[in-house]
Amino acid sequence: MSDTDSFIEEVTEEVRRDRLFGLMRRYGWIAVLAVLLLVGGTAYREYSRAAEAAKAQAFGDEILAALENNEAADRVSALDQIAAPTAEGAAVLDMLIAAEEALDGNGDAASERLSASATNGDLPDIYRQIASFKALTRPETSLSADERRVAFEAMATPGAPLRLLAEEQLALLEIEAGDTDAALTRLKAILGDSELTAGLRRRASQLIVALGGELEAS
């Protein structure tokens, strides 16, 4: 390489460096801002997660403290003073309060509270279904057997989270109506379901025996 070529190459390299430094001086703040946004966003997410976890823990601690009261009325009063951090938390809290109201002999208030959660459109479907199921199984419900049947049939559709529990309630309604054969058929179908739990298996088996039916050998 001649001295001239070497000189041209050095000048070209210097021009490139000058141009690069010029671009960095002009647009370098964009890269800095991007880094700050990335770091800041990560920090904010971590802070938000930590804050949500702290709220959930505080909510759980308040519930446990409220449930330590000896009297149901005192538990209701203590639970009623807790502020839930989310709509879902409020639904769970209402179910707990309803259970304590029922223990305190105030079944009507429990039923009304559960019905309010069941019709709350802001809640995810699973919470509304659980509240509805609890309200339907309260002895204070004003719904007729036919109305309860329609509601449980809606819950017993394939894929529904409370399907088998709803089937159990339908069997009880059939027993109440004197349709023993239909109840036995439904209970045996429950026993053959792949999603059957141990508790439901025990209850369904006891009902079949009580109705004079026979259990199939597993």
C-alpha cells in the first residue's frame, strides 16, 4: 500500500469517526432514553408486583384475624370492616360473611348477599357461579324447585366448573320430587365421571345405597 493510499484510508476512517460521534451527539439521547424507559419499566413492574403481593397478604391477614373471633356476630362485624383490594377479593369476602351470617342465624341476609354477588356483572363467571350455587342451596331461598332445577341445569352443562356439584343437586331435587329412578341414574353417572372428587364419590355412593340402589364394582 502506497503512502497516498494509507493517508486516504486514515482520513476516511477519521471522517467515519467524526460522523459517528456527530450522530451520537445528535441522537444519543434516544438510546439513553430507551435504556431509562426499559430500566424504569422493569422497576415499575417489580414494584407493582410487590405492592399487589403486599396488599393480598394484608387482606389475607385481616381475614384470618377477623375469623379468630369466637362469636359469629363478631366475625361478621370484623369481616364487614375489611376493604377488599379487588372485585374478586370482595366476592370472596362476601361469601365468607354470608357463611358467618348463616351461622349467626341470619340466613336471609346471607342469601341476599350471595345473590348480589351472583348477579354482579363485574365479576368473572366462576365467582358468580359459586355465589349463585351457594345462594341456590341456602334453605332461605325463595325459588321454587322448578326454578332451582333450571338454574342447576344451566350449571351442569359440559365444561362448566361446578358441573358435577350441580348434577348432585339435580339428583337431590329428583329425590325430593319422588323420582327415585332418575336420581339413581344421575348418581351412577356421577360416579362414572372422570372428574369425580373423593368427597362427591362418597356422598353419591351413600345416596345410592340409601335409595336402595346397588353400587357397581370398580
